[in-house]
Amino acid sequence: KERFYIPGIKGTLDAFHIKGNSMSPTIKAGDMVICSAVESLTELKANEVYAVVTSQTVWVKRVQPVLNLSNKTTHLNLISDNHLEYDSFTVDIKAVKKILKVKLKLTGV
């Protein structure tokens, strides 16, 4: 893994290129997103953009935590900005390996 530093963003950062148009027009295919790890589910803010990592794939979507009666996150609703072409869907939190907060995007990299 390569390490890099971006002024104003603390912690270890991950970066990767986006494939597909599900988050268009906010994030487009070919854009690079810069992310930092979410340490606790309590950090999640509804409708903000996160990278959700499972053993099968990585989704970059707007996230809405789904809470049970004990106020514990059990699922995540994942929502595309390109909602005309992509339906939202729900992922069980048990399938999630890691969540990264998208801090910024780079276009034309």
C-alpha cells in the first residue's frame, strides 16, 4: 500500500478509482475517492457518502443506518445518487467488513 498525506485530513487514508455511474452526478466513473476508516458505527451520519466493504465487493453509496429497538445498527440502506437507474438496497451489518467515509474526490487523475 502506498501512503500519502492530504492537508486537513487526519489519519490513515485509502484511495481508489470509481467504476460505474451509480453515484453520478456526485461521483463519476474514473473519479478517485479519498477515504478514512470509520472506527465505530455511531460515527455514521445518515445520507453521507461512504465506501462499504464486504467480502464480495465495495459499494460507494449514501448510507442510512437502520437501528433496532435497542438503538443498535443492524443494517445499512445503501442509496445511489443516480436513483433513476439504480434502486436502493439493504445490507446486513454482519456482512460488512469495513466502512470508509468518503472525504473528497479527485477528477481526472
